[in-house]
Amino acid sequence: MTALPLPADLFALSTGRIHRAAADLWPGERLTLGDHVPSVTGYVHRARIGARDVFAKDSILGLSLVSVLRGLAGGGDTVRAAQAAYAASPASLLAREAAQLRALHTAGVHVGRCVGYARGVLFTESVTGPTLADLIAKDPARTCALMTAAVTGLAGLQRPPVAALVDAAPIPERSIDGTFRRKFNGVSGRLYVERLGVDRLDERTRRGVAAVVGVVVARLLKLRLTPATGPTVIVYGDLKPEHVLFPDGPTEAPVFIDPGLARGPAHHDAAKLVSRTVLALVAAPPPDAPVSTVADGIAAFVAAQTRVLRSPLRGLWLRRLLVTWLMDTVNILSTYLTAPAGLPLPEHAQAVIDRAGALCTLLDAVSAQLAAGTDPDAAWRLALNAAMRAAAR
Ligand SMILES: Nc1ncnc2c1ncn2[C@@H]1O[C@H](COP(=O)(O)OP(=O)(O)OP(=O)(O)O)[C@@H](O)[C@H]1O
Ligand SMILES: [Mg+2]
């Protein structure tokens, strides 16, 4: 194989594409690139076009940057050639994201609007204001209200125009279950686990983490099959707290960025929100409140989500939420741990890596309960307690 792609080379190609895309879309106007926003997924830049603040995003082959840099799509030359074709495809990831942003806006869902798409590059209007993650950190007592506002703000997803678009141009790439299977199935999955953290952890910690993740992955691969997931709805896809912004303050409707709409199980978005809220709690506990304030808020949010469900269904939903939460946590932890040392990581990613041991204890405890068939309500209470212990310093 030719040499692995290097971050600086990929970034230079993306920057060139962003400039050419802007020149196609706005021939008379000047594009000024601002800060690079570190991401393990895409290449994102703040930018100005004329007098407008925007975000420019490029995706390499629709894969995560970490996967591309690890050589999943081949060496540097292969990636460069494949990307030239991918960027021109009407089915590229960001062409679908552009179409989804337009459909969401039409359906009355508040999103950071698409202002242009060309050559595989997506330009969105800049949404200003704190994220759901910022607001929970600042005022943990609002956790339940904020998480509920995120779900309520997406009610429009189930409207017919959105469903029609999703069936024509879904983004299945953000499925937690799909990502988990892609990463961990078979021999390549086992090799991937064995090498977790080689660039990012000391050898002793690394071996401990790889051993626990191996056990947890084996349990989850069994659990995700039984029972099969229920009816599918339209899910937002990547509903993490960083993708929900509150430009008009914490009591007004949120605005969403980075959709990955697809058909999926009804617990998917809530599981993502829970997973990433717990992850933020473990990585950066609120400075002025006990961690239980956030955990109580998460518990109240989930209780409200399940209130309409009758007893056996409610238990199933909770169990699926727990399995999906754990799969998402393993997905993101392993992505951070396999990111090459040259890739700048997003905010809190280093803190997540530093807490890998505590996260492994949490993953092990909760997956053991699920594997033992513990009653879902009891498993859920134990899981929140384990999350609080992982977050305690
Ligand atoms: N339109 C926007 N308005 C405000 N912030 C934005 C916008 N687009 C992107 N950002 C910022 O850039 C970050 C990365 O952008 P985005 O989520 O679209 O890319 P990504 O590659 O999918 O990243 P990630 O894997 O972190 O989700 C966002 O979390 C947000 O902080
Ligand atoms: Mg994103």
C-alpha cells in the first residue's frame, strides 16, 4: 500500500475544494477562511463570504477523518483520486445533508440553513448562541427541560415531506448500531480493539482499556440482536448536545445543525442524547453543582419520554436505550483512541481519553447487568449510578 494519508495533505485538498466551490457559487464575492473547527468526522471551517458568516464543511469519501487517516480507503494517492469522483457525485454525504437541511427548513424544523452546495462542499449559515452542552454545564438544573426541548423541536421530522426526502436521500451513516457493527464485527473488529489507544495511551492503561472494551463489545454484539428493534421512525441521526443550539436563550426553541436523517428505531435519538450528555458529564463535570443534578435531569427526561408506553413496551424501550447508549459510547471512545496523533481533536476529546479507565468501568458494569437480563428499570437506575461514579472526582 502507498503511504497513509496525512492530515496536512487532506486538509490542503479540502481547503482548495472549499475555495473552488465558493468561486462557483458566488463568482463575484470573496471567501475568507476563519478558524478550523477540529472534528474527527469532517473538515470544518468558519468562513466569511462577502459580509456573511458561514461554516464550510468538506467530507472525505463520506467516511470519518479518523478512518481515512488510518488507511481504510487506501493510501494518500488512492484517496485523492477517489475523492475527486466522490465530490462530484450527487449522492455524496454532504449533497444529501444539503437536501436534508432544505427539507427540514420547509417542514418548519429550525436548522442552520444551507446557503450553498458545490463540489462536495456544504456551506451553512452560522448559528450563534450556546449549545445544549454549554447550557447544561452552566445550569445543570435545566438538564431535563433542555433535553426535552431538543426532542420537542424535532416533532416536524415525522411530517410527510421529510419522510419523502429521507426515503430518497437518507444518511444511514449516522446509525449507532450500523457504526458499531461496521467497527466491531469479525476479525477486523477484534484487531481494531487490540490496537485501541496505541498513539494516545500509555501501554499499561492501553492494555486494560482494550481488554475491557473487548468484553463489552462481545456482550453488546449479542444484546443488539435480542430482541429485534421495534418499528422505525424518522430519526435525526446525530443528536448530540453540540448539534442543538439555543440562539434565543434556554427557554426558546433550539436550532439544529448537522442532520443525519434516516429511518431508525424510536429510541435512537434519545439514546444519542443520553450517551453524549453522560460523556460530557464524565469528561467535564459541572463546576458548581453535584453530578447528581445532571443525572436526575437525565432520569426525568427519560421518564417523560417513556410515560406514554405501557409496561412491557416501556421495559423494551429502556433496554434498547441502554444498549444503544453503550454502543455509542464505545463508538466514540474508540474513535478518539484511534485518532492519529497528528489530527487535532475537538473540545473535551482529550478529557474523554483521560477518563478512558472510568468510562470502561461504567461500560463494563452496565453491559454486565444487561447481559445478566436484569429488570430494565433496575438496570437503568444502576446505569445512572455508575455514570455518577464515573463522573465523580
Ligand atoms: N452552521 C453552523 N452554525 C454554528 N456552528 C456550526 C455550524 N456548522 C458547524 N458548526 C460547528 O462546527 C462543529 C462541526 O461541524 P459539524 O458537526 O457539521 O461537522 P462534523 O464533521 O460532523 O463534526 P462532528 O463529528 O463533531 O459532529 C459543530 O459541532 C459546531 O460547533
Ligand atoms: Mg457534527
